[in-house]
Amino acid sequence: MEDIEDLLIGSGGGAPPGFRLPLNTVAVKPKKNVKNGAKLNGSMLSESPLFSTVPGTQTIYIKTFGCSHNQSDSEYMAGQLSSFGYGLSDDPENADLWLINTCTVKNPSQSAMDTLITKGKSAQKPLVVAGCVPQGSRNLKELDGVSIVGVQQIDRVVEVVEETLKGHEVRLLTRKTLPALDLPKVRKNKFVEILPINVGCLGACTYCKTKHARGHLGSYTIDSLVGRVKTVIADGVKEIWLSSEDTGAYGRDIGVNLPTLLNGIVAELPPDASTMLRIGMTNPPFILEHLEEIAEVLRHPCVYSFLHVPVQSGSDAVLSAMNREYTVSEFRTVVDTLTELVPEMHIATDIICGFPGETDEDFAQTVSLIEDYKLPQVHISQFYPRPGTPAARMKKVPSNIVKKRSRELTAVFEAFTPYNGMEGRIERVWITEIATDRVHLVGHTKSYVQVLIVAPETMLGSSAMVKITSVGRWSVFGEVIEILTQADKRTSTKERLSSEVKCAPCVDQDESCACSGDNAAAPCACGLEGCGEQQNGAGTDTASHNQQLLEDQNNTSLIGIFLSRRRKTSTRKLDDSRTASGDSPKQETSREEAPNEWGFVDRVFLGGLILSLFTFLALLVHLGFRIKLSK
């Protein structure tokens, strides 16, 4: 079936109340009737062109495969569906429709998609498939009978879901303009914003299927990206991940470059470093000419000193066969320059084992490269031939050799001890998620080292000074010493724009990246002892409050639970244990009240509830008498 594009709905009787009739709807391919009527997925379709169930009342299960860009797309689709009234569920069995966002990088992820589609069809669930697989391989037999939404059509997911729930098969694949960045969004982690800065790339790697799906480079404007950053900071986001198929190529299609964008974003980050920026994956060719400027940004206290730079092989011959457009020497230049210019710089890389034509000597050069740098993160994968790519037609290395090389390189990498020497150090850590063991919280240092902390969930979204107590192979463990920023300290965009204290973007390697209004211009002085303290007020009050939070992290106010609006007000400090003992916490502003005392607004609110209840009961009694008299 060909791509189905926009058609105007014909004139008719219009839509019933409560039903949204899109101005630009999608053309559809109705399901074929089966025996005994038009039965689809276990339910009878109405003969009317409007499905009997009101759109926006169903529950959607969303499954995402692949990269952070895919995750961002899923969050945008979830946000639009939720805004229109659809429920979101993690339980596929009880969902009314499955939305599967796919990845085409490797065979295993596509195989997982195939399995899930088969399971959905067996369960007679309406299916919508999104992402790179249908965009890059639209004629797959596994996609027969399901609706499809392309990677640049995610802003129309509500229409596709509506039509699919009616029993129609819909396909939207043609690339048009980039989806807007201000669409509704439901984040998987409310403290992390995954921000796509561009789609597609300028490369033509012989093994890559993603280029078939995401296409040529298309960059968002700097103004739109900076505007999005302002919005998410006001929403309480604590980490911003720049996502892209190749971050380094950003802006080459619109006449700008990555350093210009980074400086624009950094200028909007809170000066107390309560929100951090993580720069996404970048291939070597496009950052070589900007290394010093990027290093300047990576040194900024609001930016993680971390970069993902995939090398894929330590052999120039293999890189040439991959059409990677750089040499091993150029990769070394990137790593050497950044580690020299950025203190505690951490770099991650990728390796593909067993690319077609890879000899034992080629593989030995890869092992040597990894041993030379002992990088803390190396993602090792075996070569998977992707249909339609040039590499799929090349002579393959025997699978037993590919597996042997993968095991050997993995053993070399796992023998490294990148975090030895960190024990006993005190680091600032940004805490944003819960570990899979449900015991620890997960945070990261400025170098993006993963830190596991035993602490209550109330510390999510906070940053704290943490003492490293022990180190492991993949992460380190620590204990909180002092809380620096808290999740509930939010500043509106308007307030931030009017603030005179702000981090200036780093524009020159030798120039101090000081805060305006600060007389002492220390290099990038927006960290622990820079602008943050100017806004915190008296240091003794801050220290006292932080200590109080550390002591009472697990306390919960029953009144705060009953009146959730009080718990959401950042100026109220809840501390039941101290109040019960008669030791009230120090009030930081004149507007604060003891958390267990009923204020005037609380009494009025409760009185209104009681009055409403009595009024309702009186109406019921009155109606009862009226009905009785009428009989």
C-alpha cells in the first residue's frame, strides 16, 4: 500500500458532541470484513462512519525500543495522547491499543518488535507501529494489517490512533517539516528532558539502516531549542540531554554550528547548577574543527564533562570499508584534546566486532586502541547485516570468529578499573532516578560517573555533596553529606529572564566564564561558590536547612497529604517529628507556618467542604419530598 497523505474530510452530518473531527484527517484503508459481519479484534464495527466508542476514552500501551531520540518521540506521542484524554498504561493486557516505537539499528531490536507485533495480533489488539523500522522498511510483511506513523509524523499520532481504533489501517510516512518542540510531552523521567536538536545525519555509513529512516540532516533553529530549554527548566527539569543521530553535525544545513547552540543553551541554565546539560553522541569528523570551543563548554559547571564519540574500529582499513569518513588518528586527536583541556573528562565509545573484511590484524589494532585509553564506557556489539545496506552485501566474517572477538574485547574492557582512587573523595552529584534494585537512588558526578546512594525518593531532582564510600566496576557508592539544591525549588521563565545574576556563555578559552554581577571573576564561577550563593541568601540559614533535610528525609506530613496543595508549595517546610517534640524548625520567611497548624485558608477550605456536603444532603432530602408529593 502506498503512503496515505492528507485529505480533507468530505461534507457530511458533522461530528457528534464531544468528538473531535480533525480538519486534516488521514485517509484510511478499512479492514476487510470477516465472516458474520465486520468483526475486528473481537468487537463489531459500527456501520456508521463514526465508531461507537468516543475517542479519547481508551487506554494506550506504549513500548519503546532504541535510542534516546526514540524515547523522546515516545514521550511526545504520549503527551499528545494524554492531552486528548487517552489513558497511558504499562499493562499491555488491559490496554485498548498498543503503540510500538521501533529501532532498526540491530537485528535483536527488530526481532523484539516482530515478537511484540505477533503477540498483539494474537491478543486481537489494535496496533500502531512507529519509529525507524516502518520508516526505513515500509514493506515488511510483519507490518501488514497494522497502522504506521513515521518518524516526522509523530505530531499526528492522535489521528492515527483514532482511525486505528475505528478498525482502519493508516499509514503516514512522508517526511515534511520537523515536528514542533512545544508539543505536549509525558516524560518517562520527569526530571530528564531529552531534547532532539536535529534529525538525520550527513554520513553514509555502509552498515547503517537508520539513515534510511531518519534521512538527511535537518536541524532545529537555535531560537526554538533555547526556547524549549527555558520551558523545561521552568517545568522543574534537572537534566537536559541533547539527542541526535550526530550532534556534531548540528546546524550545517541552516548555517550555524554546535558551539553556537551550546553557548546559547548554557546561557539559560540556572546559575546554581541545579539543571545540568548532557551533550549527545557525536561522530569525530564534525567536531574536529570545534574541539577547543566544545572543551570550553564541557568545562562549564552546568555541563557534564562527558561525551559519547563512537570510533567503531581501531583499523583505518575497516573504517574505510564502513565509510566512516575519519581515521583512527583523528579519533585519537578528539580524545587527546578533550582529556587535556577538560579536567576529569570521561569519553564513551562504540566498537563493532566482525565487520565484513575485518582481519585478525584489524581486530588487534582495535584491541590496542581500547587498551591505550582504557575508556570507562565501551559499547561492544557484533556486526549485524541490515537489509538494504551496502555492508549486507559484503563477504561476512564467520559467526564463530565474530563471537570470539566480541568475547575477547569484552574481557579486555571489563578488566579495566576506571573508578579506582575515587573512594573517599567528595563529589557534587545530581540525583535523578531510582536504581533497578529499588533500594538506591542514581546520581551522576560532573564527569557523569554513576553514583548509587541509599536515600529517600524525596531527594530525586536534588543535587548534593556526596562522599564516595566504595567503588565498583560499573558505578560507585556514596553517602550524602550536604544537599545543595532541591527539586521543589523552581523558578519561572519570567523570573529567570529578569534575574541579573546569570552565567555568561563561554566564548573564549582564556576568558573567565564569570557571572554578571559577581565582582570576583573566577573561571566559570557558577558552581558551588559562585552565583548560587548570591541567590541562596545567608549561608548559615542554607546550611541549617540542608542539615534539617538530611535528618528528616523520611518524615511525611499527614496534613500535607490531606491538603496536597500545601505540600506542593515550596515555601512550606514539613517536619512532623520536630513539631511533635516541640522543637519547631527555623522559619526562613515570614509567610511560613508551622506545618501541623490549621491556617485561615485551611479552615475556610474545610468549612466550605462541610457546607457543600450539607447543601448536597439538603437537596437530596428536598428532591425526595418533591417526588413523594408528586405521586
